[in-house]
Amino acid sequence: MDKFIGYRCSICNAEYLPRQVTYTCPQDGGNLDVVLDYETLRQKYQPEDLSSRHDSSLWRYLPLLPVGDPGGEGTPLRVVGGTPVFGLPHLAEPLGLGHLWLKDESRNPTASFKDRASAVVVARAGEVGAQVIVTASTGNAGAALAGMAAAVGQRAVIFAPRLAPPAKVAQLLVFGAKVILVDGTYDDAFDLTVRAADEFGWYCRNTGYNPFTAEGKKTAAFEIWGWWARASQSDENLHRARLTVFVPVGDGNIISGIHKGFKDLQTLGWQEQMPRLIGVQAEGSAAIANAFQAGNEQIVPVSAATIADSISVDLPRDGVRAVRASRETGGTYIKVSDTDILAAIAELGRAGIFAEPAGAAAYAGLVQAVEQRLVAPGDPVLVLNTGSGLKDVKAAMQAVPEAPVIEPTLEAVKKIL
């Protein structure tokens, strides 16, 4: 079944066949939404056909993805997704919340949410015969591409800002990608990547540019949908309640991808109630939040400056769809300071979650939302942690006090205690 039938521009609604375009709308540069043959999918599949599959990875949802089976059995490519949801009762209580969970994307093969997008893009690259895949990244998207490409023997080139966290650059190099550090910002690396792809005929994975990145990220929505159906099945109050999801936002592609996943489910008639999506941006990188709060879709660039490098973006490339993701679900946008983010790293750590700054931003947003009464005590809440704290140990060390150094004696131990 040819389930992938074309694209639709998110700005002008122009429609294109699969082979007519590759990246963005040629008329206005708008992001493209992948269009599936929903009518045929609805006739052929029921939710149970997917939930009953033994595969716990994102490939469980292959019928709802615009790619075929990529192969690579037994490799990291085949275990992306299927990340756990943890209850956070010790954090819920001081916040006055009755139900609080966290979906931990750090459990992906390269320890971030970005593996979802890269897995699907690598699958697409194989279908179009791409020899080289290139991307711009502050670290996570590049590491995800490098890891997924290495798993199937695909060549990858990564452009990263020179000041990207060393742990993330190390991942890129270890996975065998060609790494080029750019003396500039993420946005500089992004623009250079697009030019290089055009010049050398490379397939560009850039977030918010390649339509298949959102298709990978929407699989998190499918997993949340399946988890929520199980969690609320035996609790009538939860079954009637509407789930609120807190998502860290940089270029906007994660929240727009998750929104796309939920919209796919609604189009198929499989989801009764759309979860509320609340986007969280760092104060120093808040172009999307600014547009949302101004009541429009005009994304005005900023000079991004935040400790959360994964969501530090001057000009978000998927800003319009990110604004709509919150607006169309009854959500909102929240800005958090770097101080808030560091405090959130420490708080999550005390619950057994080691989050990088971008992931901790989502929890910092929840804390602020409670203070502003944007969520009620009875609202079920899910926070999305997008990456492991091991990605940025320098930031993690700023969130906690230094460990004391003592003499190797019991007396010294007693003195400290």
C-alpha cells in the first residue's frame, strides 16, 4: 500500500506529490506536512493492530509512517522509541498535583529525542538513494544522525557550532561522522548546511526543513496515546480528564511533530480528545513564545543566549507550526530563565531523572505553570525530558553544590556528617 501520497504546505496549503518537492514549499518556503492515505489506513487498520505488536520501538507504528521497513534488524536503528513513562509522586506532592509523569527520551540509543527524527530520515534516505546525509546541530540531532547512519553504514556529515558541548561533539566523532565545527551559531551552521547540500547533492536532515523529521517525532505522540489509554482505562476520573503535555521548544519541530502525531490519530478516528500542548522556551531563546503571546504567527529572530544549547535558536525553522500546536490544543507558551532550568535539573535529579538543560526546561515550565494556575491540581500532567544530563555535564555541575574533599579518616567523615 502506498500510504505516503504527498505534501501540504503549512502556510499556503499548496499540495505536492511525493516526488515534486523534497524540503520546503517552493512558493513561500513554508514547512511541508506529510499527507498519508488516511482513508485507506482507516479501512485497513484498527488501534489493536498496532498495540498488539511485539515491537516496542517506534517501528511498531510503521503503518502510520511515510517510509517502508528500513531493515537494520539487530541494530540501534531498530530500538529507537518505546521510551518509558515514570511517575513522579515525590515531585507532584509539593506542586499540589494529583497526577504527574515524565516521558524519558534519554533512554534512546544516542540518549535524546532526536533519534526518532533521524531514524525516519535515514529510512527515507535509503529509499531515495542518498549517498550522504548532512545536518546542522548543536549536538543532539547530529549525534542522532551519526548514530543511526552508522547503524546501517550510511555516510553522514555534521555541521556544529564550535562552542557545542564537548560531550555531544565526542558522540559525533565516535559514531564516525564527518564533523565540521563552524565558528558561529547554530543558525550559521544551518544555513551553511543547506548551501552544502545544494552544492554537493547531499540529503539534508535539517530540523524544521526536512518534512520527515516531524514524522519521526510524531511517534512520541503515538506512544503517549497508547500509554494514556492504558493508564486511564481503570480510573474513571483519568478517563474523563484531559492530559496536559509540557514540551521544551527550540526550533519548534518537536512540539509540531507531536501535534502532527495527535492530529493523525484524530483523523483516523482513534483519539477522542486532543491533549493540551504547552511549549516551554528559555527566556534567552523565545522567538516562538513571543509570537504566541503577541497573538500572531510572525516569528521574529532573537539573539539566542541560554544554557540550554539544544533549544538555543535565533530563528526557529518550524515556528509557525509550533505556535499552532499550542493554540489549536488550548495550550500556551511559557518562558523560563536559566536559573529556573538549573533548579529543575536538581529537582528532577532528586526523583532519579538526569536531564540535560533543554529537557529540564519542560519541568521548569511546569513549576511556573502551577504558580500561574495554568494547570489545576486535578489535571493529569506529562513532562517530556528530551535528553540525558550526560550530554552536558558542565551545566549539570552548575545545578548542584560541589562535593566536599576530606582526609581518608573516619573522623573527617563524622565532621562532614
